[in-house]
Amino acid sequence: MERKYEVMFILRPDVIGEEADKLIAGFEATINKGNGKLVSSEKLGNRKLAYTVRKFNEGNYNLLTVEADGSLVAELERRLRVTEPVIKFITVRMDEEEKRINKIKKLRSTKIKQSTVNAQAAQANAAAAASQAAASQPVAPQRSVERPAETAAAPEAIA
């Protein structure tokens, strides 16, 4: 059963370009002989390591994307382990990772975003509070201001 894998390996920093190309070509030949498919091969260049590995602080990073079955990947890992210029490697099964990512995306698309729900609830609460505040304020009875005729006629009598 063909599965997709990413194999990242770090070569010693003192390995020159031609020698690195030969090593990578050898790993690619192993993949092709084992009826695997090399999807891509990337040279990521020299980078500083997070911690010292076999007395090296830098390494030459390389990434191979492979479609193969488990026995071929085991053989590739064995070759990486016994190749002296390789100081570190890791193999990640990507089809499982892609399944997990697709599952999460599907789950997220079916759910309503909590921020949207919170915003709608806040708007509804604000509208309800405004209408409740308007309804609960006492309505003052309207008074008509009428002055008696004598008061209106003689303003100095009041003062």
C-alpha cells in the first residue's frame, strides 16, 4: 500500500555540494529500486542546529517527499542510519497528517464560530437592554401650562 512520507535528513556541514548530490542520488536510487515514487527533493541549505548533534552546530538540511510502502521506508531509514555524513533524520507519514488536517477542516466548517455567536448574542443583548430601558422609564404625564387670565394680564402683580 503506497503511502506518502516526508524524509528530512541533515548532512554534516563539511560535506561539499558534489558529495551531497551523490548521497541524495543514492537515496533516490534506493527509492526507485524499491518501486517507490520520489515526489520531490529539496535542498534546504545550511542551517544552525537547535542543539549540538555529534559535535556539529550546523547542518545541511534536505527533504525528500516519497510515495512508498513501509518496507521501502524502513530500508531508506536503515541506509540513512548507516551513512556516516548523515547526522540526523526523521520520517513523517504525511497521509495520516493530511487525513487529520482534513478532518479538522471539516469539523471547523460545520461548526459556527464562537466569536460569531458571541457577537450575535452581544448585539441581541444590547438591543433587548435598549428596548427594556425604553419601556421601563416612567412616562411623565403631559401637563398643559395654563395661566390664569389675571396672571397673564398683569405680570407685575406676581412679582
